[in-house]
Amino acid sequence: GAVVSQHPSRVICKSGTSVKIECRSLDFQATTMFWYRQFPKQSLMLMATSNEGSKATYEQGVEKDKFLINHASLTLSTLTVTSAHPEDSSFYICSARVPGDPLGLFFGEGSRLTVL
Amino acid sequence: SQKIEQNSEALNIQEGKTATLTCNYTNYSPAYLQWYRQDPGRGPVFLLLIRENEKEKRKERLKVTFDTTLKQSLFHITASQPADSATYLCALDLRGGGADGLTFGKGTHLIIQP
């Protein structure tokens, strides 16, 4: 199946700093990628849809100025958590569909963010 | 409002038996429903997709049923093994666009005991 890779897998930062998470499709080109957040024992919550070459579409309640998404190429989307606070600590997961394939999403391994 | 409900309590099954997980949804008529497996600290892995006009779908030891009248999907693992222990998520494309992100249930934690 298609491979989606995330980096870093774990990051610890101080409150107030910014953290960038990368999501790459390794063996296919993804015009659309999705960013999810998952708190412990909770469901994955869609944060935003990342569109190559255009602005991301954010879900209701997600601050676009806090969670900056850049989809600069067909294989890379980045999520930057700006001025991170402890409540932003979570598991962030990206996913992508293979173009033309109506089947399920392929997910990255996830990135565990801990803000001290 | 639209909701996806899974039994969030852990399900303990003895090795070799069939595990059955339930996904119910309300206020929506999805074109298809998907099941994923998630291991601790990992991203979900796609397992099966079933369309609204399909009653049943199989893949190796996995079977999914989809009852659009009951608004329910059942996910079965036959001849269960300890390696099947994980959290299983059902997901819907609630906006029906096909290009949108999915909405997930909370998942059911399945434990297969040797």
C-alpha cells in the first residue's frame, strides 16, 4: 500500500515555542492531505484539509493562525503549531488519499507533541 | 447532529473465537463506511471499506456487514489471535464529497486473550 511518513515522531518543547511537523507521501503524489489530532482515549478529530498550492481548509473551532499548514509540493505538507501551550499536547496524525483510488486513507505514524 | 458510536469499553475475547465489533451512526446516509486498526502510539491502518449497496465484505479473517436500515456496521474477526489486539475504528465520510477527511468513532479496544 501507499506510504505516508511523518517527522518527528516525538517532540518535546517549551511553552511559547513553535513546532513544525512534516508529512510526506513517499510513493505517490498527494494533492490533498489531512491533518488530525487525537487526545488520549479519544477519537481522531479532523483539523484541516491541506491542498497543494492553495490555502488549507480548517474545521470549525480550529485556529488557522495557531496551526499553520503549508502544502508546498505534491509530496509534502507541514503543520506548524505556533506559540505552543500545554493544552496543545496531543498526537498529531496526517493522512492522504492516493489520487483516483476511492479506498481508504493512508496515515502517517503520528507525531507526539508534548509542550512543557 | 451526526454521530458515530462505537462501544468504547474494552472487548475481551478468547483466542480462537470470533470477535464482533459494532459501529452505529445517526442522522446520516453514508455512501460507504470504513474500518481501521490503530495500535498504541501509531497512526490508523486502513482495513476495509464497504459501500452502501454492499451487504457484506470479506478480507481474509475479517468480515464487515453494513445495514443501512439499522444504520449499523458490524466488524468480525474470525479465529482471533493475540496479535489482533488493538483499537478498531470505524469512519465515515460525513460530508459525502469523497475528497474530504473522515469522521471517526472513538474506537473499540479489542483484547484477545491467549
